[in-house]
Amino acid sequence: MDLIAGANIIVPTTKLILEIQISGIPSTELDFSAYSLTEQHKVRGDNDMIFYGQLQNADSSIQLEQRGNILFHLNLPQIHPQIQRIAICATLANEQFNFSRLSALNIKVKNQQQIIAKTEIMGKNHLEVALILGEFYRHKGQWKFKAIAQGFNGGLKPLAEYFGVEISDESSTTVQPQPSPSSNTGNTIKDILSAPLKFLEKNKNLKEFKQIIQSVLAKSRLLDQDQQLLSQFCQQKNLPLQEALQSSQLEVKNFLFKISQYESKQNLQTWAYFLQAPSTIVQQATLIMQQANEEKFVQMVKAALSDGYLSVCEIEQLNQFSQSHQLNQKQLMQRAQNSIANFFNFTLASLISDGTISHENELLIQKLCNFLHPEPQLLQQIKYTVKIAKQIDQIKKGQVDTLQTTEIIVKNSEFVYLHQKRVGIQATKKEYITGDLFITSERIIFKASTAFELLISNIIAVEIFSEYIAIIAKTKKGSGKYHIGKDANIVEAYIEYTIKRFHRQLDFQQSAGNTRYIPQNIKTAVWQKCQGKCVQCSSVSYLEFDHIIPFSKGGSNSENNLQILCRKCNLEKSNQI
């Protein structure tokens, strides 16, 4: 229901909200207040006035909220029986102006979300500096609301006198006798009215401080002179710094949350202490800072690994960042496992591309594992790959032990190097045979239902594939594919060792000119070209550098002749060759 000045309406005796919307001037230029009045239209005492310095009365039946729109919360059933009227008022902080600067005040009386009544006060009709906007009053056992829009030219003093406060001058004030005792809390009516100009000035200073601190806290980074600026302002205005900061807690909260994204913990705590922020806000800001630093660390790890190379400088930077921000490195590494897995896939394929690993590279992989904390499955894969590479390296260096066996007959001058079980060969198109493979200093012996031997002197070439080796010999018998499984690299290394030993070629140092050695720059280029995944199935596990034209058939180690294949696709390719 729309009310004009002087009109009234019955309101339910329940919890109500009176909402005031301001247009035309900033809300900071207005002060709102409520006066609880007896049957004689007088206040009983200090607690009967609600204003910016006392946001609620003694029993909390009337409360003032000043965020955005102005809200008065009224619990009508709880209002003391002596209180017959509640006057809602507005005054200008600066009495040099009047309400004509205001476009309008829109007032709504709400029962929860339902609007019971509303009225509008136009500023152009009022040249006063104080207004009685409306009042709630008792009538025949019910509560009513009345729109008033009555003004006072003199501002605060005439308004106070209207509600029963006698003011002789600014240094002495008397208040009407109180019907019942009540405790004094915060600033009192007597205090305000004994020196109205003083308290108006204080209110003005608080608002000016709020504008200054808003400007200061809007910056991305604060300096010591910013603290000095705020402190000096309060000293000059004789304004307690603590009180001023309490009036700007929302700005302080937003500021601390903002700087927690990039400032150090020490700086955050320093500013929180100066701004006298509540402990709960500091805890929230600290948590935000922790989360931001954790995410930054994870992104730093991903960025460092993206090129397939982790430098000493990058490791040092990550260590310093985690230590300075007290981060759990091992825990955070779990959030970058995809990047870590891709990095190790490249590293292993790169460092062990020729089937061997140097002691230096082994130590490097250990350090990388200790720093990056790969997940258990990946770590197990890394350890197994390194183990096999070490074994192959020993074989190629001639560090080979001999075996004693009674399963085959050997010559007096013949040595057995390897006994490999469960080796499969395709004997015919329809027959697949599984048996034991023996490698000696002179022969390759396959023992099964169909047994044969192949002299080392008759072997032309050996090609290694994922899980089998292909032997090319002068004789048909013995040539073919030997399916060995995950130990194929070991078997191939023993055969190569035997061939070289047979021909008295015990120099196993590899070079780019006569071996499968692939330079590091070529590996990096091929890895980037293939985007770190198998070109056939896009897998990122068990990756290998593959010669498009096989090395045994004259294929080069150039970038154009190399690609990335996973072990499965490499095996399938080999089956087709």
C-alpha cells in the first residue's frame, strides 16, 4: 500500500523490517536514527536512541543495519510496554546542506519478503537538515505505521528537543527523567547532544577516513608510508585508530583476501596486525594464501617439465618457493602426475634409447625421482627400466658371467652365458613352439620338441623389437623371430656380445657414426614432433624411439627417419616387417 504524508496502516505484531533506499546523494552523507518514545512522546534514556554509534537498544528489539540500503529491524512483540512510539529519523552529517540535494528516499515496511506499506519522500520539497520519516505506534492493542516526512530547520538540536531532550547550550544537557533504569552502552544521547557539533565532526572524520582507506587498500601493494598516512590522519583528527579501522572492516577483509594471492605470509600478518583484522579474517586470508601458493607451485612444476628437461636452476627455484611458503612438496607433486609421467617417459626413452644407461644418468634419474615423487606404479616402471638398462650396459662392457648347466652338451672351450626360459618361435605357419634358449660363446641353441642350433659365425644381424628379437642368419634354420617377452633387450645384448666376442670386437663404446646412438638434440626434436606420445595410438606409456626404416636395413638416425611408438605398436609394426 502506498502512503502519503499523514496516512497510516495497521501492521502485524511480528518481526518487521523498515528499508530505506537513497537516491541523489551518497548514503555516507546521511545519518539515520530511531527514537523509542513513551506515551508523553519522550525518550526514557540513552538506550532509547539507535544511531551509528549505538546500533541496537538494550533488549535488541530495535537494530540498525547500514550496508547498502538502510535497514531497521523491529521485533514488535519484544518492544517494552512503556514504549508507545518508535520514530524513524534522518539527518545530514553536514548541516551546511539540506535535503533539497536529495532526489528521493524510498521507504518500505516489510514482513519478511512481503511489502506491507511504502512511501516516498522527495528531496526537492524539503529544505531542512533533519527529517522524521515515519513512526510505528500502538493503537487499541495493535501496531500501526504512519508516514510523516516532517522536517526541522535547525538539524540535530531541534530534533532532540522535540523528543524531550532539553539543550541549553553545547556544554550542558539535561535529559527527561527515566521511567525505568537502563544501562548505558557506547555513545549516549547525552554525549551526542551535549556537543552535537563535536560528534557530527567525528562522524564526518570517520567517513573521510573510510574514503582514505578505500583509496589506500585499492592499491596492489602497500608501503610503510601508507600506514603512516592512516596513522597521521587519525592523530590530526583526534580519532582513535582502532575505532576508525573497525568502521572499515569490510574494506580490510577484501584487502587481506586480495593480497593473500601474491604477498608473503609475513607481509600478510604485518598488515593484518596494523589493520587490527579479526582473527577469523586472518585465518581465512591465510588459507587463501596457502591455496594460491600451492596452485602456483603445481603450475611451476608443470612449466618446468613441459620442455622435457629439468635444470638444476629450475629445481632450486622450486625448492626455494616451497620452503619459503612452507609447502608439502611430495603431496603437491601428486597434483602434477600427468606432467611428471610424460616427463619420465621422455627422459627414459631419451637416456636409454640405445638400451644402456651410464652411471651418471642412473644417478640423475634417482635424483629426479627423489624430487618429483612419481606415483608408485610409475616409480616401479622407472626402476625396472633402469635395472634392465644397467644389466645391458654391463653386458656390452664385457662384464658377463658364465653358467654351469647339464641341460645342454658344450665343448671344453665353449662357455654358456644365458639360459632363457619360455621362448617362443613360429616353427611353421600353423605351429608355434615354446622352449628354452641357450646362448654360448659359439652357438644359439633352442631346446624344445623341435630342437636346433645356430652357429654364431652364421648370424648376419640381430634386430631388437619390443618383446622379441629377429635373427637374420646364413641358414634358414635358426633365422626368424624369437618371442622372449620383457627380457628381449637382455637376450639381444647377450647375442651382440657373443657375436662381437667371436669376431674379437670387444670395443663396445658406441658412437654416432657406427651404432644406433641418437644425439640428444635429435631425440628432443622427434619428441616434440610426435608431441610426446605414440604416433599410432597416442599412448604415453612405454614409449620408444623407432626407426621408420629399420636400422638393420640401412635406416639412419636422422629426425626424418625417427618416430615415437609405444611398445605394443612397435611390436605390431615389427610383425609386419
